[in-house]
Amino acid sequence: MEKIETNISKVGGYTGRRMAKDKLFKHVMTFGGLSVIIAISAIFFYLASVVLPIFMPASMDEFKRLPLPAAQSGVVHYAAEELAEVGMRFQADGKVDFFDLRNGKALGGDRITPPAGVKITTFAAGDPSQKVVAYGMDNGHMLLARQAYQVSFHPNPKDPTKDIRSIKPSIDHPLGEAPIAVDPQGRALRLLTVQSSDEGTTAIALTEDGRLVMTAITSRTNLITGEVSTESESVELPLPQNGEIRQLLLEVKQRDLYVLHGDRQVSHYDVMNKSSPRLVQTVEVAPAGERVTAATLLSGGYSLILGTDKGNLTQWFQVRDKDNNNHLTRIRDFKPMRHAVTVIAPEHFRKGFIVGDAKGDVGLYYATSRRHLLTRSSGSEPVQVLALAPRANAALVQNTDGALQTASIKNDYPEVSFYATWQKVWYESYQEPEYVWQSSAATSDFEPKFSVAPLTFGTLKAAFYAMLVAIPLAVMGAIFAAYFMSPRMRSVVKPSIEIMEALPTVILGFLAGLWLAPFVDNNLAGTLLAIFLLPFSFLLSAYIWHRLPVSFTQRVGPGWEAALLILPIILTIWLAIELGHTIEAAFFGGNMPHWVTNELGWTYEQRNSLVVGIAMGFAVIPNIFSIAEDAVFSVPKHLTSGSLALGATPWQTLWNVVLPTASPGIFSAIMVGLGRAVGETMIVLMATGNTAVMDLSIFTGFRTLSANIGVEMPEAAVGTTHYRLLFFSALVLFAFTFLVNTAAELVRQRLREKYSTL
């Protein structure tokens, strides 16, 4: 009796310890699962926190009046320095006022003084980034001036460890203080446009007698005395027809002139050759009954923004046709202002602009993203003069009542919109709307191109071709290994394939880029022929195997037949490569890639989707094979034994019992492989041209979201639009993977419920 009680107590002790272990592992597993969920959620919210600012709307403070003294003559232009702390006011008589933009305090001034007896008749401001202005006079000359801001630092008397920054505004004369002749005949200048840079200066004027005169000016500076000497060449331009000339716009590179005349016509002149300018075309830029009331050129000088008396706003730029001729083309419309547009001012370095209308409303727009960012009221009087600070963080507005108003602007990410990131956009200098990702360039007039569509397309394209290779090989191989292969052979094959999973993808990318891509390029016909012939070689091998004598086939143990396929596979690939050279010579002129490009008109790249599909396919195969093989092998033996006992053949058992039962696992394996293919980086980087294009062709490359992040993240400045859009790409990838995995889990559960009764 004591012995029995002792045994019971031992069993009770074992049971207690076992229950304690069960509880411990239950808590550990719960903690692990919750930790995974928390980690994934933290990643999502972190990505979202970085991305969210680019979708926040722009904001502008309420306008505040600055107590500037009234202008003695009409105000023609406002300007501000880089930090929007100091402003300049240009008056029609040549007087320039300097003031503090924060409180309106006067900081002195200067004057652009014409010679005695000469009157100023017109004013022109060059591209905002050049800070150049010019006054035209009644003797056919002009005075050119440039804004200058000298920044200095001096110790803070209250805190010697800190310095105080001071800005001293001034006006200098890049071509000297002497007036420059624009019209050799000396007639008064009615309208004027000017652009000046280190390469030269071009001024174009409409004279009082109705002539259109262009003067190209080159200057030399004496390095010892600082004296500036100039040389000029003048030529008359043909006048446009239909209507009085109302505005002249010369782009910053001094190659194209746009003349606004009549109510709704714009004439485009090619003035690149200063000795022989020519009128290219005249375009009606507004519908009948509508009048163009304001025009400006965006930063870079490619795009023309036009506003009408109906409040409509349109963007135009030159588009090259198939015959290599440029045509001024209407690109896009913007949300109209409520009243007639009176003035438009561009940003200094981006493709944004600000608009004022006849009822005092001020609208902020961005061209590339086709966004109307905001509208604010500056009063009930029409807007007369309008300007933006160099960083587009402040606006200067003067209505017809003569008072200057300023407002701070927060508009860090105007380039981003659903239109700009997911739809075709017509970029400057492009022949048609396209999907383009190009985040940087060497020129300052670059128009950022942030279309995520080609990157997403490239990601799906890479996954499609990889799965096209991996699914048949991995799933069918898993079925054979688990159901037909001999145990001894399976014990070698399964670990060998699983070891492939540990192979670094950079090695596969290296081999794909430096060996496979040139091999496929040199044997394109043979490669395609091998892909086509391999399935038939399997069927032919199976047919021959069944036609062989039984005495021979019985020597090969059950489940070892697949090893015999190695020889047919090698022979098929060798034969296809050899036949490929003959086929290329007979039908493709000895060079199939060249024939594809020239005869079919398809783009062919050496590192293309075919190469990536093969390389990524082999990278994904171990994942799919391992999980699918376990799923098939785990089908209960009593199910297969029962099916065979009832008279079903092994293939019937496989198709009707094994595969339905294992289908949840096989489906999970495919989804895991898809996730691996979607997130692959190194193979894509090394085996494709890494070009962000939207092309279904198997002969072109692509760029994926993950590869783009890997390439550009080290170069992206923190906090910029580029930086945040890379995080947006990661968020898109995260969301895509999450949705695919969620859908896969739902399907897997359905399959498990459906076949759980087997």
C-alpha cells in the first residue's frame, strides 16, 4: 500500500511539474506573439509618422500690414533675401527702399538714377533666382541692377558665446553704372524683359514706335581696376500679328521669348542665335471671350503660367513632335481663382507659383503635382504686386490701396499628390505624360519626378517572373520528394535544397549580373528554346522510361527515377544552346537581341526581367520547396493507405486525397515565396538595369521599391520630400505584404476548414 501511495505521489509530482512547464511555455509563447505584433505595429507607426508630413496641407498665416512709408511713385516690384528677414521695394521712379520684413522698420535705401533729362518709362525683373532688375528709359537705354545682401556676424553683448547675424542690403551694377543701349535708334522703351548671368545678358524691348528690339550684351571686368566694359549687338524681331503687345517674357537661359499680345495670343520666338532670332509660332492660349490678364515663367524657364479674366489658370510649355519641331502646348489646368487674375509670381527654385486676383484673394499652387494648395484673402482690393521669398516661406502682397502685407507660409512638400505619385504626369521637356521616378539631377532647374507607380510595377514584375520560375519547380519537386521519392534519396535532396536558402542573395545577384546576364545575351535564342523544350523533355523521358524493358527499369529502385532526369536535362539545355546559334544565324541575322531591337522595336537590355526571373526564382525555390514538402509529407498515412486500399492508383490518391489535404500548406509556401520575392533587393540591384520603367517586356529591366530604397536612402537628405517618399515606398511595401499575407491566411483557413474532414 505504501509503495502504491509513493508511486501516486511521484506521478502527481511529475504531473505538477509538467503543468508548470505547460503554463510557462504558454506565457512565453503569448509574450512572443504579442511582442511580434507590437514590433510590427511599431514599425508601421514609425513609417507612418515619417510619411504623414508630406500629406499635410500647406498653411499660410493671416496677412499683416507693414508700416512702410507710402511710395512716392508706383511700386513695381518686391524682393526678399534668403531668410525672409530683409525686403526691397522698387518704385517706378528708380527709388529702392530697404526694410525689415518682420516689422516694417526702414533700413535705408538706394536709387537707380537715370542721366539728367532722361525719364524712366518701364521696369523689368529677371528670373527671381538671378536677383536682376532693369529700368528702361525714354532714350532707348536701360539701367541694370542686382540685389545684394551682405551677411555679417558680431558678438552678442548679452551672451559672448553667441553671435548676432546682421544683413546689409544694397544694389550693385553687374554691367556697370552707365546706361546700356537697347534700341540703337534711341526711341523710348514701352515694355522690357531682361535676363542676366555670367554667360551674358539679353534685353528685349518694345519701343514707342512699335518695334521689337533685342540686344545681346557681353561684359568683361578688369581684375585690377574692377572696371566693367560691355559689347552689345542689337537686332529687330518680326512683330506678331493680331493685337497689341502687352507683355514680354524672356526665359532665364535666354533662348526663348514669349510675347503676349491681343486678348489671348502668345507668340514664341527662338532667340538662341542672337544674330538671327525667328518667330516660331503663335498660339491662342485662351478660349474665345476670355482675356489673358497675367503671365509668368516658372523656375527654370520652361513653363509658362497664364491667368485670365475668368480666373482660369493654365500651364504651357514646348513639346517636341516626331519631326523634331517644338510646339507650345497646353499641359494642365489648375483650380481657378474666383475672380480675374491680376498678377502671378513664381517660386525661386521650385515649380510653384502664387496668384492674386481682382478681389484680393491670394492662391498658392504647385505645377508638377497640379495642386491648389490654399487660398487666403488679403482684403477686398485687387492684388497689384506679388512676390515670394527665395525659400517660398513668405509672401509679399500689395493691393491697389498701396499697403504692403506679408504672411508666413509653411509649404514643405508641394510636389506630392495622388496625381504626381500614381498617375502619368507631363513633365517639362517630355513629349507626353509618363510614369517617371527621377529624384535628383545636376541642374538647378530640375523638376522632381516622384512617381511611385513604376517602382510598384517593377516590384510586382520581379515577383511575377520569379514565381513563374519558382512555383512549378518548387511545388512539383516538393510533391515528388514527399510522395514518390525514396526515403534515402529524400534525406539527401531535402537538406541540400534547404541549404540553398542560406546562400546570400548577393552571391546570386553577383552570378546573375556578371555571368548569367552575359550568357543569356550571347545565347538568347538558345535560352528561350531551352525554357520551351525542358517540359517536353520531361514528358519524352517519361514516355521512353515506360517503353523500356521491365527487366531494366526494375533495376532502379522505387523513388530513384528522378535521378535519371539529370542526364536528359543537361542534354536538352546543351542541344537548345547549340540549336540556338543555328536559329539565330538563320532567322535573326546572327544576333537575336539586335533583331528584337531593330525589327520588333522592343527595348532590349542585357540585364533584364528574364535574368532576374531565373536568378530570383532559384532564390525563392528553397522557401517554397521546404514548406510545401513538409505539408505534403505530413498528410496522414491512413488517408493514403485507405485510398490505395479502395483501389485508387497512386496518382488518383495524390490528386484527390494528398493535394487537397496539403493545399493549405502548399498555399502558405507560395505566399511565403511571394513575400520573399517582393522584398528581394540585392538580386534586383545587380541583375537588372535598375531603371524605373513601366514595361511588361521580358527583355527590359525595372526598379523595385526595395532596391530603390537601398540605392537612394544613403543619398537622401533627412526631412526632404525625397527622404519621406522613400519611407512612403517602404510603407507601400509593408502594406502590400500585410494585405497579401492577410488574404493568404484567410484562404489557408478556408482550405483547412474545407478539407479537415478528410
